[in-house]
Amino acid sequence: MVNLQSPTKTQVGVLAEFISEELSVFVVAENKLDIHPANGGLRLLNYETDMDCLKDGFRLANLMKSKHDLYSTGFSGGKVVARSSNITKVKDKLISVTSKLLEDLNGRMITGCDLNTNINDMEKLFKLTPHVLAAVNSEVDASKATAMGVIGAFEAFQSCYENYELLNGVLVHGCGSVGRTVAIELVNRGIKTFVVDIDIERTNIPGTISLGDTKNWYKKNFDVILPCSISGLINTKNAQSLLGTKAIISAANAPFSNDLIPKKLIKSNVAIIPDPLVNAGAVIADSIEQYAPDAWERTKPEQIYKFVQDQVKKKCFSYLSLIQSGLNSTEILELMKNEKNEIIGKVFSK
């Protein structure tokens, strides 16, 4: 188990690592940790090599950096990524190793749930180290917080494009813990909602129209697509079929397989809200838990979800308004990241 020296400049690097034949774990984060601790989930996947695992860690840590900067969460960007060929068997060792890495970093990295880790894992981890933010021992559901942020982004789109009728309906791609809540909320708002998931049973959501597990979802016309499943969902094969879509609002990280696809869609007047603006619900909740612990303890979960929804809606509305004014996405995101705002968790407590 190794802790590595941080580079002198503010950038993403490997802060700590554990490598063995059975399991490898890397803590990847920004090094401006004297100002803010890094925050990002613990992801466990059967990566082909340690290098693949590390590359994904750098990609995800940079995505988290954008998200934290955009919403002034009081955290730096980070991610804990782990590689194993036997995900189920290695869980106890993963929790033990991760707790030691986090303890050695002494609060410089805080983690939570991600792919193949859940709240039960976080509760076990929390018993070994305090450096966990995942609404442990709380009624707040981090997935619901993320979903309500997606709903806030959808409402921002509706407010900015009031003349758009959603006659073709909305597609929620992926009906896991986030997608299911998104679909239910859309139905409750009277939106014609289609759902698709690799697990057909998960598409059994009252009020929705199930497309089962079809891989040809893109051949049907939708007004809005909400990816809630995998990265790279929209690729060179299916993007051409989406040129008539009004908006893509993604709960999934990195929904496009390359950077040229969104540029082409934008030229066809498809409104795209960047995923770090949309799926920030869980990190906003983390900010409240970290920086307003008293408010966190006494506040009902629904109030936290409503705060998340309102904050994401406000941020996405500003983004879309600036897009309509002629600025491009990169310019707008840089402007937003450089805004000097109070830590959002502290704003909640006021």
C-alpha cells in the first residue's frame, strides 16, 4: 500500500494506491487538498488492466472536478477506482483496503457509492473510517437526490423552450435507482414517458410506456432523451437518428462516445445540457452533509431533494439562456466554474 507525493501544481494525480493480483485500488484526485478535500465515489469494475483502471480514474476525477467547480460544493475532484476479476468475492478486501488508504490520507479524500458499491458497503466502510459521505445513517437517498437534479434540469429546458411541445414524448434510458425516479416524476407531471432497460422487469413503471430491452430505441422519435444508464450511449451509429431530438439531458456521465457527436447535434439545434450540470444532485447533498451538518440532521429528505432540484434548475436555466444568447458551451462552463460563490452546502443552512 503506497501513498504518493502530490505534484506541486494543481492537477489530478494518484494520491494513493494498493496493487495486488486479486485487487488493485487507486485514489485519483486533485492536489489542492489543503483548500478542499477531494470527493468522488468508489467504483469497482473488472477492468482489463491496472492502466485501464487508472485511465478511467483520471477521466472520472476530472468530471468530478467540473461538477464540484460548477456548483461550488467545497470539494476538489476525485475518484476511487478499483479493479478485480471477481467483484463479489473481493468486496470485504476492497472495503478494508480502501479504509486504510483513506485513513492514511487523513481526510484529503472522501468517498461514497458508485458502480458495484452500495449503501451497505458504505456503512461497512464508515465503521472503519469517517471519510465517507453517502448519507450513511440518514434517510436521504443519494440516488433520489441525483434524480431530482435531473428533473430540475428538465424543468429548466421546459422554461427556456416554452414553445416546444413534447408530442413525441420523452425517453428515459436506464431504469435503475436514478432512472426509475426520473420516470416516475415525469409521469407525475403528465409527460408521455417511454422507458428502456437491459433488465426488462425494471421497465415496469406505472404510467410509462415500456420499450423493453430494445437496442434500437434510437429508431423511434423522441422529443427529449434522458440517458440514465451507461457512458457512451450516444455513438456514431445512433447519433444520426437523433438529429430531430429537441434535447438531451443526461444523468449518466459522458453520454457521448466522442466529442464530435454533441457538436454535430448542437448544429442541428438539439439542446444539450452537459452532464456535470445535470447529475450533481448527490454532490450537492454531500456538500450539505459536510458543511451544514446541523441542518442535515434536522431537515427532512424531501427538503433536501427540493433544494437540489431548485439549484440544478437555476444553473441549467442560466446555461441554456447563455446558449440562446450566442455563447458556446465551453465558454459558459468556464464562466460558471470561475464564479466566486459561497459553498452550496452552507447556502442550504441559511
